[in-house]
Amino acid sequence: MTVVESMEVGSWEDPWDSVPVIGAGVRAAPSRQGRELIPEGTAAEVVVRCNGAGVPREVVHRGGVHHVVEPPVRWYERRKWWESEDRVPRESRISMVDRELWQVQALRGGAAVPCTFRLVRNQVSDQWQLLGVTLG
Amino acid sequence: MHFPHLHVASAFSAHYGVARPEELAATAAEQRAEILACTDRDGLYGAVKHVLACREHGLSPVLGVDLALLGAGRAGVAGTRGGQRRRPLPPRVLGRVVVLATGNNAGAGYAALCRVVSAAHRAHDRHQGHPIGLTTAQLARHVHRAAAHGKPGLVVLVGPDSDVGKLLAGRHYQPARTALERWRRVLPPGTLVVETATHLSPQGTPLSTGHAVRMLQIGHRAQLPVVLSNAVRYAHPGQAVTADVLDAARTLMPLDELAGADRGVLQPNGQGWLKDDDRMALLAHEIAHAADQGDAGRDRLLADTHHLAERCILDPEHDLGMGRSVIPEASVLGVQGNPDRELARRCYAGLARLHGHEDWDRTVPGLNRESLRSRLERELDVISHLGFAGYFLTVGEVSELMSEMDVRHAARGSGVSSLVVHLLGISPADPLEYDLVFERFLSPLRPNLPDIDIDIESARRHAVYQRIFERFGPRRVALMSMQNAYRSRGAVRDAGLALGLGAQDVDHVAGQLWRVPGATLRQELTRRPELAPLADRLRGNRQLDLLVDLTERLDRLPRHISMHPCGVILSDTTLLDRTPVQASGIGLPMSQYDKHDMDPMGLIKLDVLGVRMQSTLAHAVAETARLHPHEPPPDLDTMPRDDPDTYRLISSTHTLGCFQIESPGQRELIGTMGPQEFNDLIVDISLFRPGPMQANMVRPYLDARHGWSAPQHLHPDLTEILAETHGVAVYHEQIMRIMDRMTGCGLGRADVWRRLLGSHGEAAVEAAFRDAAHGRGYTHRTIDTVWELLHAFGSFGFCKAHAVAFAVPTYQSAWLKTHHPEAFMAGVWEHDPGMYPARLLVGEARRMGIPVLGPDVNRSGEHHRVEPVTPRPGTVEPADLDHGIPHTQDGAWGIRMSLNSITGLSAAETERLLAGQPYSTLAEVKTRARPTRRNLQRLAAAGALDTLLRGAGTRASHTDMVHFLREQAERPVTGRPPRSQPGEGQLSLPLGDVDLAGLPARLAEPSPEERVRAEMDTMGTEVSAHLMDSHAQLMRRYCATRAEDLLGLRNGTEVVVAGVRVSTMTPPMRSGRRVVFISLDDGSGAVDCTFFDEAQAVSGEVLFAPTLLLVHGHTRRTGPRGIGIQAAQAWDLSRPETLPDPSALLGSRPTPGRPPRRSAPERPSPRQVQPSAPEPGTSEPSAPASHTRGAPHDTSPHAAPRPWRPPPPVGD
């Protein structure tokens, strides 16, 4: 950020600055805080329990139950469906164009520092997949 | 409170929106929304459909438009053709804004919206690259004008896609604030609103929550209301894929490229659907909390959105003028005083003009039992009662215009039933003469404005449109538009482009899809035998599989708007307040509303349809006048329609070129029916429609007509009604009369009842009918029988008035073909009115003994013309002409093809060629007409210069000349000035044709085959011989039968035929199975082949694509003068490796196969005198012996050949 830009930003700080960007050609900025516990991309076992509104409140990972401490953040990023799908039938009501991504900060009982989980939820099958975990 | 979506693009935002307004309204209604907007891109294309859909679903409609915002014009250097020129560059698109119309102001908001849209299109020029849109200043002017009366008429939404939004996306906060400030300055108070939207896309991309937060905050900072939208493009998430494909189609780039380089075209994700309340509330919550405004911020956002929505609700009646028809002002029509009196005055003038010598009070014979005067007075009464006099005067005015221009015109449709229409000169047919019922057209029980459609000469229709515009003024007239939708082929191409498939693959798939509905493509692939190889390919290929899915998605989506071929809208000066207009392509403005929008919006539309047959008739009459200068030209419209020679021609089925009766099916019908008077023509045209054919009216009529079945008598009261059709109910008018006769309900009510037959309202009609008929004393048995007839008639049958309108030009064309065949055929070539290509008509002319003369640089004109020739004995054989009909000049008159028939010549060149006639040397052609060298070569190849060659006295051949000119054409341009250009006032030396005389004589004259090929190349049609002549040897090896020889064969003979495909049809069949009719032209006539399921299956791909076909099958008599082929298999002649062994083909199938068994008919046939009978075109052949079976009344002793009828179906 240049001096001019920092003056321009003015009185408000964009809360989205801390969200790492995935997709749409912009590269992800590494988390400033913790180290990667599990490299991104490895499909690891994870179970996510949500509340009535579909927002995660518990993440079960490697046997440990993590309780969500901050309101999770969710966004949708585009997929190249023409490369991965076999069929895109006209009657389908599910979006093939994007996938649902979550960033969840959850604390394991007894731990001092929360973990940040990056998850993707399959809109068709409601399956959760872990993209990566960072400490902090 | 339910969330109101204010930024919604329907499918009518071409190449952008996915869901039709009906689907969006239904979705919104399911979500229990109350207000829904339609803001299509660049226009109000979906607006009317949106309002109607909202009304149906109980929603309140809002209308707006999504417009491009243009920068100011730029000066710059544009165009490199012819050097650098300082020309203003087209303006850049800075972004897009939404403009909404406010409601509750007597239409002021909607009118302003229409004008803003029209203004956005005014400067649009696709070729110069000027986009559709407005600058801020222009838009501001419109908003100011709309706010002139205190309340804002328009509201501008500045959202994420606007100039402000784009700056914020790039985080240029100061420039964004400046831009928004400028908006606030130029717009009046209360008309500027900020729009925020989030699609929850990743940070840094458009429509991210961060972006939405910035929009919210900038709006608050500028103290402007901020509303929430979802920038909707589709109704549910599954349609997001279609939006991607549309984006690819719009930009003509594959999806991979669009996604990779991130040009900002593709949506960032698939969240742009019509989200329900809960989701929108959640989004408001997220935005507000991310902006640190908490719940209060969220509530404020939602409240502001509601507030704006309520301001913009439009009332269909008071704001849009729906349901109120508007006609041009009386003064414009030349009417002073009472329009009813003026209409009566003009009608009586018409009476004097058309029926001057008749007694207007004499009852005209027929079922109407009215005199001219009583009928006229009755019609004027009804028109006056409904207040439609102005409309009739308007149409009468237009008809006058056409008469002044000497353009042939005739009303079509039920309007022909009206005597007023006839007396105003709009229709040449007298409804009393043909016993037509006025109530079929207009009655007090149907208060909608009727439709009067006018057929005019096709070649002069643009001139007529221009004249209408001049007459009524550009503020009162607009053309109608039509929406062109994706069909399967176009859908495949665009989907293939999006997927990045190879052009060859895509073309191959697209080529297979002939008349295949795209929406059910996957199903069709399994069902149709000719698509089987394609289906195989798909199984192994994921991309092709996706292609099918994408094709189904695109099918029938609106693709682009174009001018409707015949609709003209006439209104008073409020027209442009009620519809937006844009350029039509012919220099006249076009409404953005299509034919379905006319009635709801109260727009009067006149269908002025260019019909090529009318041009043909006009051309023929003009030629006849030229050839017989001392006789008055034939007056087609007033001549009596009873010439026996004409009917003889029609019955001979040699009706190629005639209106309506030249198709194979029609020729079969007239061959069987044998029309002898005009009423027969009317019946013929009525019967040959899907309705009557499906309802099994044809066979009973033919049987009754020929006396093979006794007409069933329903009741003495009804006999005279059905007498004209031999006891079979065919016409709508007959049904109306039966109902009225038995119940006394009146013909107006009868028409209402008739329209309910065949629908779910029929039960009520039945009850009313039975009641009333019983009340009049008819027995139950009679009532039952009659109701059975009415029920079977259902929604089938045909309107006699329509049939009369068609029968008139049918008769006129047949009359001309009988009495002035050369002039008629010249007209047919000139205007190409029929279903067959010109080449088939060349054969027809030859059959009639009319020589066809190729284009000649000295003798040809700009139109096809009749030219006297010296008949050369033995070269022209007038084949079977049926007692000397048509009346040709026995080869003394030929038809000279025009210079325009040579493709590739420019209009200017043709003009110069004609102006410089006559030519004696090639040099004269070059200097006077200055054709391009390539075109000079084409002229020579077409034979137009042969006359010069002969005149040059050289021994060089035609081929030498073409060769010479081709070499000249291929030599590169040297830039030297042309030699021997005579100066002004100088005569060229009479040296003779230096160029041609000096030609070395090296090559031989072209063979007939080469000549024909050259003619095909240059003119698209053969003149000197037929294309099939080059295959003559092949045909001999197969022992192929020529078309003209088929008639002499017995029914069921095994034959081989071949020819050029001239028509392919798959008409709807009663049984539901598909039958393919293919007509071939082999130079001696047309062969009509029928392919049933089995033949379709074995022929496969050959059925639809190839031009030259070889067909193996059996003859099938279709009438006393008709014969067709029931095909067993077809092959592509141009692929000799696929052809069967000639020695083994004929004889391999001595008897024909059976056509598929018909499924049981869904409706009981009106009278089961015979077992269920086939309609013409699908009779079964059988061994000749059974020919005589089942002809009960066939005992007449006359010497004429036994009247043909098909044997009853086997096994019934």
C-alpha cells in the first residue's frame, strides 16, 4: 500500500481484507498468522455440523471436536463446469457454475489457539470437503 | 413484507437473460412476492409479457430498462480505408444504469420510459460501432422532462455496473465520489438512487460483498437512498449454466478463453437468480453488518427498497393504457364530422362503383337471405354500435393508398366476410355472392377490434410502407417487430462455439438436425433413425454429450429481434408514448413490441403482407398488356370466375406455378376431386388443412361428391346448410348456421359457441345447445346426431371466408396459366412465388411447349419477359396438353431470362448494361457497361455474349470466349488506363469486334453437361438442359422410369426413379407417425415419393441432406390423373460408391411393403358409411385384382374409365 493509497482508504477499513482470495485468477494471500498444519488440497476427513440456517457450528477433524468461535464467512467461486461435468441437464435446479466455500474459525476444547478451516460444501450432495487448515 | 426485485433481466434481454417473464413471475409468486420488476437490456422487449404474467400471478409490475452509459464523443483518427480521416470515434461504454418508470401518474412515467429507450437507439449504428445507450447529459434531459410536472417520472439506479460502481470495484474512491456527485447535480431531486448488490463472489471480484459495502457507504455519504437488488438474470440456480453459454455466444468466444483471461464478461459465480425473501434478508444482513451498520442498517436498506418499489408500481389500465385501442385521429383520415356517416357514405359510393347495375334491394340467392342494402345497413349498425367506424376508415384509407399506387392488394382472412370491407375496395370478393357470414368476422358479442390483413405485391411492399409513413406521419406509424428464437441448428452452433469444439464437428452435428426440435434433442436422438449414427458418436464423447445438453437449454430462447414481415402499427400521436421504437433495417422505425403485445397494449396493427403471387399476377398482366397492345388488359379482380378451360387445367393437375394447388398433396386432391366451379375451389382449399384432414372430412366429402355414398340426412332443416359440401360439414360458417337454425341463438352467439368446441368450455355449449334445441321441438335422436356432428367437428374445419380469400388468386393464377401461359410463367420466374425452385418450372415450361431462352446481352431486360421467337421444328414437344390447354402460342413465344438472373452482377452494372443496349462488339460492352472482368466472364459463361460471338464471324467457340475472358479476369490489375476509350463525342471506328474476331479457335463447343453446369454456376438454374440429363447413362443402367412415363404404369409396379430433390415435407399425420414426402425433379416432371417408417430407417441420413436421389419403390395411384411412389429405399446419387448394384436392384422387391397400421382414430368420424378411410397421400397399394373391391355404387354404365378409388385397408 502506498502512502497516497493509505490516505485514500480513509476512516474505514475493509473487513474483507483478511479473507484470503481463492479463484477468479487472483492468487491467495498466505495467512499472516499461523503455519499451515495441513497443506492445501489434501482431502482430509472432516465432519461439519450446522445449525438450522445451514451455518457451521462444529467441525470434527482428526477425532477432535472444534467449536466455531467467530461467525463463519462464506462465498461462492466459479468453476469451469465445462471441463469437469459430464452432463448439465436442462431440468437441473442446482448450480454447476459455482461452489460454496467457507472459512470457519473453530476452537478445540482445551486448546488455546483456534484453527481456521477452509471448507467447500458440495451443493448437490451436501458433502463437506476440507481444503486446508491453518493455526490461528 | 416481501422482497421486491427491482433489477431483473428476462430472456428477452437477448444473449443475457435466461428465464421468460412468465417463469420469473411464477417463481416470484411461489415465493409469495408482491412486486416484481422487469428491466431488460436496451429495451422493453419483455415488458408487456411481464405485465400480463404479473397480472396472472397476482403480482404488481414494475418496468424499467437496463441501459448503457456512454461517454462523450471522442475526436480521433478513425478508419484506414482511403487514408486517414479525422472522424469522431464512437463513444465508449462507461457502464450501465437501470432506469425505472414511476407509477400512479396517468402514464407519464411509462411514456417517459418509452421515449428514453427510443432515444437510446436513435444514434445506434452497428456498422460505425456506435453502441445503444445514452450519455449522462442525455439521460438527465429525459429525467428532467419527465419530472416537469412536479413528480418524478423516472428514477435512475446507479449500481455496481455503473460508472460509479466500476470505480468502486477498482477502489478509486475519490473519483467514484466525484462521479456520484455529478449524477446528483444533473438529476432532479428524488430521481437518483444507489443500488447495491452482492453475489457473494470472492473478494476483489465484481459483485463481492466488499463491493456491495462500498456502494452502500458511498450512497449514505451522498445522502441518497440505497436499495438492494440481486442483478437477476435467471429464475433458479440451475439456469446459471445457460447464462454462461449466452455470454459466450454474445461475445463469440469460447468459455475457456473467457474464464482464463478474466475479461469481465462471465459472471463471477452463479448467484444471480431470483432469490427469495429469506436469502435477500440474509444478504442485506451481511452487507449491513460488514458495513458496521448492524441491524438498523439492514432494516433501512430493505425499507428503502420497498419504498422505491411502491413508487414504481404501474397500473396496467391507467399507466399503460391496456385494453384501450387507439386509432388515428379523424382529421388525419380525412373525416369531418361523424365517422359512422362518413363510413356509410364511402360504402354507398362503393356500391355504386361495384354493383352499379344491380338492384340493391333484391334478395341475393343463398343462405343469408339478404339484399345488398339490407346487409350493408346491418353491418354498419354493428360497426356503429361497437364504435369501430374509425378503424374501418383507417384500413380503407390504406387500401386507397395502394390503389393510387396501382399496387395489387386483397384482404385475407375472415375480413372477407364483411360487405363493408368489400365495398371499401379492400377485398375483391363479394360476401353475398359466396354466402359468407358476417358474424364470423365481427359481432356485438366479441367486442375486440377485428383483424383485417391485406396481401399486396411482394416486390412493392417497401414502397407501400414508405407511402403509409408519408401519409400518416412518422409519429403515428411504426413497424411491428418479431422475436427470432434459437432453433436447434443455431443452438448447436453457438453451444459448440462456447465449448470450443472444432468447427467441423459442430457443422456435422448441426447439419443432421433438420427440423428436429432442440428442446427434446436427447429424446429425438433415440427416436429418429436418421440420427442413429450421431447418437453413437455421442456415447463416447463427453463434450458432444454436453453439447446436447447445452443445445436443449438454448432452444427457443429469444436470439434477436427483427422486423416483422408484414405488421404495420397505426395510431394517433401518442404512439411513441406507448411503445419504444428502434431501427428496422429498412429506414423506418420499428416498435419493440411483437404481435403478442399488440392487443394488450391497444395498438392497432395492420398486416400488410407481401405475397409473391400478387407480384406474379401483376407482372403477368403487365406482360399480357404489352403483348396485346390493342386489347384492354385482363381485369383479374372483376372478371367472372367461371371459365371452363381454367377448371380443366386445374383438374388436369398440371398446376405447377399456380397458387395453393401445386404441392403434391394438393395435386392429388384436385386430381381426385376435379373442380368444375369456383365453389369447388373453395372447398378444395378448405379441405387441404391439417384440421379437416385430421378430422376425417376429406374422404366423406369426396365419396359424397362422386356419388359413392349417400349423404347422411340429419334433418330436413339442415339440408340446405350442408348442400354446398354434399352433406359434409366443412366450414365454420356451416356449424354456426346449424347451431342457429336448431336453437335460435343468433349467429353471433353461435360463433362464440363454435370457438368453445374442442376446449374445456364445450360441456357448457352442449348443455345450452341441447336445451334450446329441445325447446324448439327437435327430437332427442336428431339432437344427438347433430351434437355428434358438432362434437366431431370440434376445433377443426375451416373458415369459408379465409378459403374464399385464397381461392380468388388461385383461380386468377390458373386462369392466367390457361390463357396467357407465357406471360404467367415469366411472372413466376420473376417473383418465385411457389414452393418449387425455378429449375422445376423450366421443365414445366418446356412441357407446355414454351421455349426458355437464356440471358442475352442485347435482348434481355431487367425482368423476365416474353419474346417472340421463330419456332424451330422438332426441338420443342408440347406433350400431353389436354385438349390444347393451356393456350400457348405453340412455341412462337418464348421466355427470355433477365439479366438479373445472373448472380454476381451488381445493380449498378445491370443498370449500365441495360442502358447501353444494343451492343455489337465486346468492346462496346466493356466501355459502356464497365462490368468487372470477373462479371464479364460470368456473362459469357451464362451464354449472354453468344450473340456477339456469332456476330463477330469468328470460328472461335463459346468455350474459347469464356477461356479468353477468364484469363483476362485472372490477370492482375496493372493500373494502366483502359485502351481505346472513345472520347466524348467521338464515334468508335466500325472495325467490328476486334477482340472476338481475333480469338483463336482452339477449344470445342461445350457439351450439354458442361453448358448446364455453367448455367447452374452463373444462374442457379439450368436453362438449356436438365441436371439429370448428365446422369442419363446411369439412369439407363438402372432402368429408371421417367416422371412423364409413370402415369401409364399399373398400381403397385416396382420402379426405380431418380432426380433432383425439390421439396421435402413431413406434414402432421393423423396417426401421429412420421411420414416423409420427397418430390424429385428428373427433367420430365415431378415424382412424389412417400417414405414410411421402414423406408426411413433403411435410408437413414440420405433422407434429408443430399440433393440428387435415387429411389426404389412401387407406384401408387393417387387419383385418376395422379401417381406417386411408395419408396422402399433411397440413395445419394452424388456418392456412387454407396449405390446398389444396378442389375440386382429392379426385381429385388416385386411387391410393395405394407405401410404401418394406423392407430385407432381419436375422434369418431362424422359418418361411418365406409370403414375408417385414409386421407389422400397414404392409401395402401395392393395387388391390382382388389382394385374393384368395395365400390358399392359403381354400376354406372358410361364408357368413361372406372372412377378410381383406393381399396379399403387390408384387414379392416
